[in-house]
Amino acid sequence: MIKSLSNIKAPIDAEIKEFHHRFKEAMKSDVPLLDTVTNFIVRRKGKQMRPMFIFLSAKICGEINDLTYHAASLVELLHTATLIHDDVVDDSMQRRGFFSLNALWGNKISVLVGDYLLSKGLLLSIENNAINLLKITSNAVQEMSEGELLQIEKARRLDIKEEVYFKIIRKKTASLIASACASGAASTTDDPVVIQKMHDFGEKIGIAFQIRDDLFDFGDGDAGKPQGNDIQEKKMTLPLIHALNTTNKEQRNYIINIIKNENTNPKKIREVTDFVLASPGIEYTRQMMYKYRSEAFDILRTLPFSDARESLEDLVNYVTERKK
């Protein structure tokens, strides 16, 4: 049985509550408009699994301390900034069911707020002499940008192969979770081997996390029916890639033509989703998700057993079995 997030975070519940207070303080500004916007951001935070990865990783490797809180704030500041900029780039009007910043305040203010959060993260690291944490997270931001650009490039050509898909999601999604686990570990231990283990663990589960998202678009969740959002955005996800790789050339060209030229037609989108659902693509994708989850567990279980490690294992199961 999959545990709830409230049960999973039990070993770090007090630390998460303290983090929420510290993060809110870190976002404050004496510019009224900026303070209004950052308060809106704080109130709209989602499940906050990244701080959970940070605090559990830290607790596995040592005693949670001020540096751990700085790591959690840094990752959340940088992550929030990238989400704000993504919404501007994608012209997205919603974020987690609420209006996005650019929908409410426009692109100019949104970009400036994103820049402000990035600078707050940099200053937080310098002020607390946490250059090692800044290096870990800055590498992740660089990789996220590279992954996004690689995805844009491939969406234009629709020539993506499976190895390129994994390169994109490793950079775009998994790098941030890897940095969360590594920075959590780095806040409580100086052992480079352990820090690298936690980075590799985070990367594996980050890939599994993105694969789970791919499955949602084909009805594998609470919605219960295919959404087709990725097809509309010309995103070549793993179920679609595998389906195309296991069909004949004529069918492949037909499906690619729909994605290229008719990706706003609901009937045609449904045709593509039906094609994927009738293929081995969904089952193959699920097995790949479980493969990366298993590899993440193998890494994690080289570390001593503790309540924190058990909760991190439960969080891995939650990430891969979640319904939304």
C-alpha cells in the first residue's frame, strides 16, 4: 500500500514546518509589488516533494542543520524561478490549477520576479558560505536549460530517438531532483562518495518521475482518459516513441504527419492516443519506469537503514505510483 505524503514526511515533519517559515522569510522584499507577488507564490506551492527529498537525504547522511535549510531554500528559489520563466516562454496561463504569474501580472513582471528569485538564491549561498551547494544547484539549472532547448530543437524535427528522449528528461527533470538529493547530503556530510550516491539516486528517481508524467497523458491516472496535451505540444514522450518504433513505416509517417500538422484537431489527437494505447508503448514505458525505480532503490540501500531511509523509499514509491 502506498503511504500518503503526510505519513512519508513524519520523520522530518518538524523540519518541513520550520523550512516553510524560513522560505517565506527568504522571499520577502521591501518593494510592495514584489512582496505581493512572492506571497502569491508561497501560497500556491504544491506538494513540495523537493524539500522532502532534501531533508530525508540530509537525515540519512547526518544531522539536519542550518545548511540543510539553506539547501532547501536554494533549490526551491531556483526551481520556482525556472517555473515562472517556463510559463512566460510557453505562454501558459495556468500553473497547478491556478492562474500563472504572467496571466495575472504579465510577462515583464514575471521575468523580473524570476530574476529576483534567482538572485536571492545566489545571495543566500554566498551569505551562508554554501558555495558547494551553489555549485550543485547551478549545474542543475544549466542542465535544465539545455534539456529544454534540446526538446525544442527535436520538436521541430520530430526525429527523436529513445536515447535522445532520456537525455532530455535527465537534463530537464531529473537534474533538479538529483541536485536536491545531493545538496541535502552535502549539507550533512563531506563524503564525496555518499554525495555522489545521493545525486545518482536522485537522477534515477527523477527519470522515473518524468516517465510517470508521460503515462498520465495517455489516461494512466485519476483523469481516467487520455489528455493529449503532450501531442498538442509536439512532445515526443516514451509511449509514443516506442509505439512509432514498433510499427510499419507507413503508419509511422502517418502519425508523425498528424503531430506535425494536425496537432490541434481533437479527433486527430485521439487517433494518435488510440494508436499508442493499442501498441506495446504503455507497458514498455511502465517497465522502464520500474527499471529506474529499482536502480534508485539499489543505490539507496547501500546506505545504512534508518527511519529517514525508509521514508525516502516510501517517497520513491509515491512518485512512481501516484495518480496525478
